[in-house]
Amino acid sequence: MERRPLATLRDIVDFTGLPPRTIYDQRHRGVGIGALGFKVGTQLRWDWADVDAWISQQKGQAAA
């Protein structure tokens, strides 16, 4: 399995189209894609596998 680098906030913004403030708010509230972020030093990062799983979950909820 190929290991991908961790996603940055900019990566998540570009990928989802959500504004950074929304992602920060989600992180603070513990919901959405923002809740998946974690600190590496002082920087927020996301594991792409978690992001992919979250997207799949969102697709499943939309189909229901």
C-alpha cells in the first residue's frame, strides 16, 4: 500500500470547497471533516484514509 502524505488545511479546503473557517468551526464542535484533523506540532493535518472514509460515509447518507 502506498503511503500518502498527510493532508494540510489547504488540501482539505481545495478538496471539499469548504472555507477554512468552516473547517475550524467543525473541528471545534467535533463534527464533519474538521473533526478528523489532528495536530502535528502546531499544524493541523488529516489522514487521507480518514478523509476518504468520511467522503464515503457522506455519500451513503446522501443516498439514504
